[in-house]
Amino acid sequence: MFSKGFSRNLIGFFALLLLLTSVLSPGAEVRGSEPAKLGAGLAGVLLRWNMVSSGFVSPGKKIGDEDLMAALEGLESLVAENGLPSNVKGRLAPLKKKLVASEDTYLWPIQLGYWSFSGGDDSISLSGAEVKSASPEARVQVFQYLSFPGKEASATIDITKKTFSPPLKKFSLQLWVRPEKPLTGTLVETGKWKLGFRERRLTLAGKFGDILSGAGEVAFEDWTHVSLVVDGKTIKLYENGSLAGERTTSSSLRVTSEVVLGQGFTGNLDEFRLTPKVLDKTRLRFDQPLDYLIGFPIINWAQTSWSSDQLWEFYAGLLISNLTIKRDSEVSSLKADNLLKVGEFLLGEVEGMPSTPEDLPDDVESALNELYRLGQSEEITDAESSRAGSVIDKLVSYLDLL
């Protein structure tokens, strides 16, 4: 997931994309930019995936001019063309298979609770734990997670504030975890059981000792997806969507009204989900957020592989494509805030981001300034929206995203 050299600013910008979840004048150069096309392909998948997984549209519905499968196939080709490593390319084919399997099935069941730790949730009480942003310098504090700086830190969730009351005998629990050394402590505790680490392995323990342990060691400073699926007395533990351990017990595990996170654990935790039903492996893997699976790895690769100008074009393609999809979609629309943030970023107004290329044509820079200006109002009028569309078309043409 995140490497040590991964810029916090870049992660913050990427989170901005998830929130936002004409013709060139004579003489202007068309770049035919491969970086811009990769950025646009990534935006197309992430925005559509966000809309589908949020339940706004079915997997096969077109959002803009493509559905999710077409967008995934397009990104797969772009990843191959740009020579991205196998650990990134290998994540796309399984997603396509899961999407095919989902065409007649609703893969996103109603959850008992979902906690993203973005602040403002009165069902969470912190004791030493902190909600942190991956990009403290950026103006938009979106990509946030729960941080446990020491052994005494914890967070308590009152799940009754989300929906119906437990106890539950059948449930699926999911979270992302990024442990730091030493790898010890509890991740989740409720009722008479707890899930945490022992000797670098995930371990489920009950009142009278260990119940189940993971098969392999969990990596330090990497994000790992952890799932616990309980079907009465049958318990399955998954790591990154793969079965790590299974056992049948003499008594059932239950989720009570209070869930405690942390307690002896040092590191980060994010995307905690609790579903009141038994999910199979397919659904668990499909439910993993795409920013972790393909978004951050692609951005990390781009950051270490391209020049500053190429990076600018990559981000330009990503953001402008996002605006285009929003403009053309029946389930999303352009907003002033979208335009403001895109213009601000691409004009180099956000600290730590690539500066505007020196050879950027004057009319393209003018178009970026106009996007920024149109975003100054709280809401944009129909006339301003139409004007924004013309500006976006100019930028699309410049980046050769037609």
C-alpha cells in the first residue's frame, strides 16, 4: 500500500478525487499524453466503482459513456501499455471476474455499520487514539484513518447508534490495518472474544484461550485487509481476501453493542465494516475499496516513474476525466467545489503538488484559471455550468482524451 516515500500530499489529493466521487485555439499543441490517458482511465474506474458500490447504480448501467466493466477493461489496457508492475496488473483481472459474477447479484448488502473515521461520528469515543489525515498540508482533509500512537490508545464504537441492536450470531467484520513494530495488541474486542496480533500473526482469542490464527505473518507498514466471518459456530479468517484459517467451535461468537478497537496495538486502522450476514469470499474481495487496491499503487508507481511534467499530465487527465464523467452522468453533476479544487490543484496552488508545466499553452492555462474562477461561487448557474463544460472540452482535447 503506502511506501515510506509516498507523498502525504498526493494521498490527500487522491482522496479529493473520491470526494468529487471546444476545440483548441489555433497553434495549441495536442500532446497525445499517455500519462493523461492513464489518469483518465483510473478516474473512470474509481468514480464508477464508487457509484456502484454505494448502491446508486447497477454494475451494468452506463455512467457517462461507459459502464464499470468497460472502464475496468480500458484501465487494464492502459496499465499494460505503461509497463506497470505485475502486482498492480494482477489486481485488475480478478476484479473483472467478480464484476461478471455480480451482474445478477446485489453484492453490497445493507451493513450493520460502516466507519471510515473521517470525523464527526458520535458513535465513536476516542481514548488516546487519533483521527489523522494522510495530507495535513492539503486544504481538503478527506483521506483519514484511525491512528493508535501507543499501547494505551483505544477507540470504542457504540454500534447501536448506527442501526438495529445486537447481539449477532452471524456476521461479517472487515477492516484495513497498517501495523507498526512491534506487532502486538488487539484490533477488535467485543463480547467474550478479541481479534489481534500474536507473534506477527492474526489471532482470534476467546475467554479460555486462542481460537484461530492466521497462516502467515502480517507485513509491517503495509495496509492489510482483514475479514472475520462468523456463521454460528463456524469461523473463517481472511487476509487480503484469501482464507487464512477456519474452525468450528463449541459455542458461537457474538457481537455486542460495544466494540473496542486498539488496546495494545500501535499503527493505523481504517474502513471498519460490520455486516449482519455471512459473506462469501467473492463478496469480501469485491468489497475492498479500490483506492487501496489499485488507486494508491498506480499513483505511487507514477510518482516514482515519471517526470514532474508527466505527473502533472497524469493528474490533469485524472481530474478532468472525473469532471467529464460527472457532467455527462445522470447520477452525478458538476458542482462549484469540483471546479474550484481541480483548478486550484492543476494551477499548482496546493502545496507539494507538481507545478504547472512551463510549456503549457496560454489558452490551456487560461482555461484552468476559468475553472478556478467558476468554482468561487457556492453554486454555479446553468450558464456557468455550460461554460464550464466548454472549458472542460478544451482541456480534454489538449490532453488527447477524446
